[in-house]
Amino acid sequence: MKKRPGARVSTIRHMDRRCRVCGGELREFVDLGRQPTANGFLRPDETDGEYFFRLAAAACADCAMAQLVDEVPQERRYHGGYRYHASGSAGHRKHFEENALRLLETELAGPDPFVVEIGCNDGVMLSTIARAGVRHLGVEPSANVAELARAKGVEVLTEFFDERTAAGVRARHGAADVVFGANTICHIAHVASVFRGIDALLAPGGVFVFEEPYLGTVVERTAFDQIYDEHVFYFSVTSVRAMARRFGFELVDAERIPLHGGEIRYTLARPGARVPSPAVEELLAEERERGLSEPGTLDRFRGRVERIRDELVALLRDLRAQGRRVVGYGAPGKSTTVTNYCGIGPDLIPFVCDSTPSKQGHLVPGSHLPVRPPEAFADPYPDYAVLFAWNHADEIMAKERAFRESGGRWILYVPEVRIV
Ligand code: DWN
Ligand code: SAH
Ligand code: ZN
């Protein structure tokens, strides 16, 4: 039998690495094995010398921040060939347009407002701001997606955000009323530099708003495939409040949002500048009651992850033995984690379909499942499809209604392995 990279059962270990936020002791709670960079899609002739690292997550014993133990250098993750295009989903386009409109009506309603977005990607949010004629700047190191944003009329600086970049932006454009980030702040390992940059850039009454995957959702739904190289941190209200305080800010709002299966939008302000919303205390109490930061909770999470792996692999082997055709749907970053952790190769899933042109014709990193365009799905329909892009289930199942009508079935593995 082929050795599965994630088959080793990990135990809580006290690591040499310290917490990136407070320097506290890290306690490892899950090891997903040897993994490549999640968006490092390869051409079929590029598989030699593929990059791998150990994908393991830990929580800080002092400030509760969950984070990766080892990290992939940012230049290896974000560059001119970054594959994720945020505008690829209708649901995401709608969400970020609403976000922009809300900011325009509230924080950006004063005279000559200015907003900076860290990680604007293809301009999914800032294009609405640009259309409204409001001063803005995206800071986006991945040159290819930055170019897509510029084509939508968005101003973009092709740089990694840090204190140096922030000082330059402040000098050229003045103070920002809003610094925004979505699915980006948890990607940046140099957190102290980010906060020094925010401090330099933000107007005295300004806000730093960011929305990111929620540790509470990852644990509650056993969404272990949210763990990959890009997600350096797994925020909770408890850990974000501690981080804000440490770097001289106050957490004044926390709001649950449905994106990516369940995220939180955090609002930070300078201490005393805003009255905190009761939602902050409510969510903190909920996290305490659930024991979200406790080792036992994270240990039980690891047990469920191992069960999902075993059940998913057993199901796929069983279907193969019965001669059923199974393909994958969606090649999100998450599919890299799950296929590499479970040891799922083209022998179990011969290909996956994905609508992103730059992923098509390439291989899922590490597991090397070929990526084909969505048209390959119906040619002919398989018996089963593993929905790797499970966070887009409504959009995809509606689009692919004919698959189920033809007798096809979806396989889901979050929060548990099931056929629908
Ligand atoms: O944090 C991150 C978030 C914002 O996006 C990044 N680090 C990387 C990325 O995460 P992801 O790759 O897990 O994102 P998604 O949105 O779950 O990716 C969905 C994938 O499914 C895309 O490759 C597009 C594809 N798709 C499709 O083929 N047909 C999506 C939809 C909606 C569809 O109808
Ligand atoms: N905001 C979009 C895109 C998220 S993908 C959304 O929510 O869908 C994460 C983005 O962050 C990528 O485009 C990546 O290039 C960018 N990024 C990563 N590190 C960054 C940094 N240090 N500064 C600014 N952007 C960064
Ligand atoms: Zn810490």
C-alpha cells in the first residue's frame, strides 16, 4: 500500500517555535503531513523537485492564537502566477460589492475619504469603490491579479504590506479612514510589522476592518482543509482581541459572516475612539463556553480529522472496487490539503473540474490530480463527484442540477463524510 503522508498520528508537542504574536509557547494540535504550497498548481512537466513542508497547526498557550508551526516564505506563495481569482464566484462578487457599498455609506461618507485594501486580489471589492470615484489603493503583491484589478479601474501598488510599505503610502496619499483586508490578514506572518504599518497609516478616528476564516468554524465543522500554507493564523475573537491589545488597538466589533463556510469580520480602532459593540463580549463568552482555546477541544478536533480521512479513503476505494466513476469538483486551496493528507491520487480521482482558467491543464499540487474545465464534468457525468469547493455548494449544485437529475451523487467530507 502506498504510504499516506498524513497517516502518522500526531501528539501534542511543545515546539521550539514561539507564537508569532506574543512569543508564547506553541502547543501543536494537528499534523497534516508533508504538503506542497496549496496554490502551487503545476504543469504536467513540472513535477520534479516540487516544494514540500510540514503542515502542522498549534495554539499559543498564552494568547490562544492558532497558527502554523512551519511556514512557507511569502514570495513562494504570492507572485506573478498566483492562481486564486477572488471574482470567480458570483457569491463572492455580491458579498464584496455589498461590503464596498456599506463602507461607502458609513466610514467613507465624509469629505474626501481614503481607503486602503491589503490583498485586493483582482479588485473584487475595490472595483465598486473605484466606480464611486472614492480615493483608494490596493496593496497586492501578486502581480497577475493586481493587473486584473487595474483593468477594472482600481489603483494598485504591487507590494507586500508591511510597515515600510505603509509608511510610503502614508507619505504619498495621507492617512486612511479605513484599512480593509479579506482573507489576507491571516496570511501574513510578520504580524507586528503589519500593526506598526496600520498605526502609521490609519487616521486617528479610522478603522481597521478584516474578515477571515474563523477557528470556531474550522473546529465546529471539522473544516481541516482550511489549514494550508497560506493560512498562517486561525483567528478567534479571543486571540484577535489579545493581538489588538498587544499592538495598541481595541477590538470594537466582531460579526459573523457566511463566506468560506463561516468567517468573522473584525473591526479595530484606536483605544477609546469607538464604543465597543456588545457582540464582542457575546462572542468571547461563547468561545469560553465552548472551550475553543482549550487543548482538549483541539485534541478532539484532531480525532475527527483522522476519522474523516479514514472514512473518505475507504469510501473512494469501495467505489473504485465497485467500478464507479468518481471525479472531483473545484480545485480550491483546500483540495491540496485534503488530497495530500488523505493520499488521494489520480488512481482514486482521475480529475477535478474547476472554472479558473489558470488552474486548468495543470495538476493539483502534491497529489497531481489533473484539473479540467467544468465542461469535462458532463462528458459524460460521473457516478459521484467529491465537492472540494464545499463552501460554494449552493452555487455549484444549482449550476450542476443536471448532474443529480442524471442520477449522480455528491460526496461531501465537511463536517463529515456523506453522500447527497
Ligand atoms: O484565503 C483564501 C481564499 C480567499 O481563497 C486564499 N488563500 C485562497 C482561496 O481559497 P480557496 O482556494 O479555498 O477558495 P475557494 O473560493 O473555495 O475556491 C473555489 C474554487 O472552486 C476556485 O478554484 C473556483 C472553483 N469554482 C468552480 O470551479 N465553479 C467555484 C465556483 C463557485 C464554481 O461554480
Ligand atoms: N481579498 C480577496 C483575496 C484573498 S486571497 C478575497 O477575500 O477573496 C489573499 C490575497 O492576499 C492574495 O491576492 C495575495 O497576493 C495577497 N497577499 C498575501 N500577502 C500579502 C501581503 N503581505 N500584503 C498584501 N497582500 C498580500
Ligand atoms: Zn501568543
